[in-house]
Amino acid sequence: MRDDRSFIELKARERARQLLDNGSFRELLDPFAGITSPWLRGQGIVPQADDGMVVAKGTINGQPAVVIAVEGAFQGGSMGEVSGAKMAAALELAAEDNRNGIATQAVLCLETGGVRLQEANLGLAAIADIHAAIVDLRRYTPVVGVIAGTVGCFGGMSIAAALCSYLIVTREARLGLNGPQVIEQEAGIDEYDSRDRPFIWSMTGGEVRYQSGLVDALVGDGIQAVKQAVTQAIAKGVPAQHRSDNYHYYLPLLQAFDTSKQADAQQIKQLFAVKEGL
């Protein structure tokens, strides 16, 4: 029987379980390991026993795989010392497996607002480790990123998304370097109204990111749709050139863009469609 439940409505642990073959899910450092952030209680925040990061091993289409899923419901999916270390270590071990002849696939479910501000430099260092680990691993196997919703993917973890070999989004997804509230706080509500949902999704939503060529697949919100897109991305193998290596194409476009006026969705699509043929 096909499972067409909403992927967005699933918690991180269930997302990882659904992406792996039936019966193959095995969680590493699960809540019973009791690994929590040491920095949250001092801020009056109740820690979570897995620090909002699920790392699962298993198989996808019978091949070894690791699925790493951020729990967006805990601290907005923000990355701290512990959660960041879990993701980075899992990616590093997957790279080591590949070097040892064990072809291990990797899927990242990204629902994150970026670094956990109360952990400051520790969180930033963890995100830097994640970036380095993705670049290392993607030499051997596609690193597939999935942004479904509802948190989106922002901050330093948007760079992690950009480093993925392939990126899959739903229409409900959002992707941007800075979150709407951050931009509004810094530039003012006239520049960026974080409460204007149609405007926000027209600028950073999954559909416009796909139409701009910045992600590889736009899928419906269903478990089977996401699983199929992940399988298809893995089947493509390592791309001849990763998007993040194509800076000779992107930098001149950005440098030529008129920043004196507020951009809109159509300008964004036109900006990146010049050579992409979109």
C-alpha cells in the first residue's frame, strides 16, 4: 500500500525512518543515550535528549545509507555544539565508509533556522565542520538535501543546503541566507515585512527557488513523492560540477544586479535564468 501521508507533518525521526527501506532504520545516539546540550539550562531552556538531531543508518534501495534529520520543532531547528557535532560526525563517518569501499549514501532533512545563538561560536564552529564534511563526502556519493517545511532552511545551514549535490524542496519550503524576521529587524519593515506570507514565499519559497535553478526538484508534500525524488537524485550519481563550484557563473550575475531597489520574484527568476534556460 502506498503511503501518501504528508511528509511535512512528520517529525524528524519519522522522516528519517520513512526515507530508509522498511525495517532498516537504526538510530545512532538516540534519546536513550541522553546526550543534551550543556548550554541550555542556564538560559532557562529545557534540553532535548537528542538535541534535536536524528542520525539514522539503514539502506535505501538496498544500499547502505545515512539519513540525518533536524527537528524543526526544537529551538526552531537551530544548530548547537551537540547537534552540529552529531551531523558532522555522521557525514565524516559516511565519507570514511566510502574510502573503505563501503558505498554509503547520505540524505539531509534540513528544517533549521541556522546557528543556535545562545551557543554562539560553538554552534558556528559546528556548522563549519558540517560544511567541510559535506564537501568531503560529496566526492564519493551524492549528498541529497531535502527542505520540506515548515521551518525552512536559513543561516549557516542554507550554505550547507547549497553545498549538497542535489536539493529537493516542496512548495511549502523556504530557503534563504537570512530569515525574514532577521531581515526585517536589520532593514526595517518597509524593506521586508516578515508577516507578509505571499511576499515571503514569492522570494524564498520552494517554487521560486526551483524556477530560479537554485534547487533540483520541486515535489508535492507526500512521503512517496519525497522518497521518489531522493531515489532519483541518488541514481544520478555525483554531478560533473556541483552548483557551489559554478561561482564563475553566479558571481557576475550578482555583481550586475541593481541593489538600489527591492527585488521581486520575477527579477530573481530572470536573474538566474539567463544561462540556465529556465
